[in-house]
Amino acid sequence: MMQYDYLVVGSGLSSLVFAALASQAGAKVMVLEAHEYAGGYGHTFQMGKSAKFNAQLHYVWNCGEGETVNQVLKKLDLDQSVTFERLDSDGFDRMVIPGYSIKIPSSNFELIDRLADLFPDQCEPVKTFLRLVDSVAVGLDLIGSPLIASRILRQGIHTLKVAQYRNATLQNVFDEYRLDKRVQTLLASLWLIFYYRQTGFHFSPG
């Protein structure tokens, strides 16, 4: 009977990456999958003769040269065959809410400007809210990186923000920054598909 070092249940992208890296390192790995296709949310399927659909995956961050996804692909010798197209930085999404719509840019600065045009009295609350998002993102990155004393001293305030808001909900923070309900609606609609995935931010939407 074959003996395995690792048994991986499910063949989503993370599972496949782990299995491939473990196998490269000399481990014996078995991957189990109930579906007919491997890849989890990353697989595509076809209906009819020409209509092709993606199961779920649509945004990928940190895939530029030297960034996390790129480094993993290089370890798997896939960086030349798995490539990415940059989304339209001027507006990769468009949110339509009764009474107004807005194209969502990749830049927080541009997003602030667009929100300020829609809601002039909300410029400062939005700025401070997005600064907090960026600060916590830096703190999370710092916590997840090798501990370097000089970096912790230089950026320690960001790790304090992570601790301060570790149990906060998104509504808690909206209320703290006194964001207008219309701005809350827009930012909440973006949260799970944009800020959370981009930053790993912990505010739960509940």
C-alpha cells in the first residue's frame, strides 16, 4: 500500500500550490477531489458550443514582478505560462446605486476624489477611513513578515492599529468615522471583493 506524507482534501488553488511545493521538496502527496475538475474557484467550464464561464475567480492582487503570487509561480516554474492582465486602473468595476453610480479606480486617492465629487461633505471622513485601511494593511504585512527590529520601530503604529481594530465590525468603523449611509452602502458593497482581498483586512461585514 502506498504511503503518503500528505493527504490534501480538495483541489482548490491553495491546495494545489501546497501539493506542488511539497512534491517539489520530495514529499509524497495525494490530492483528493470530489468534483470532476481540479482548481476550485479557478477552473472554467463550458456550456453549449462556445460559452465559457469562470467558476468564481476574477481579481488577483500581488501578482506583479517580485510580489507574492509571482514568487510562488516562479517556484513552480509557471511564471511564464500563467500570466496576468492589469485591470483598467481608471475603473475596473462600476457600482450603480439608486441616484448615482461610480467607477471604482485602483487608486485610493482617485477614489477619494470621486467620492468627494458625489458627496462633498464626506471627503474628510472617507480620507481618514481609507488611511485606516492602509495602516492596518501595512500592520498585517509587518506581522506576517520576518521580525526586523528597525522596521517594527519605524512602522509599529500600524501593528497597534491591527490590535486596536482586531474585533471591530465594518459597521463599528463606519460609525466611528461618521460616514454617510450612502457612502457606507458603496464601501460595504466593495468590501469583500476589494478591500478585504487586497489587504487581508479583518473588519467583518456584520
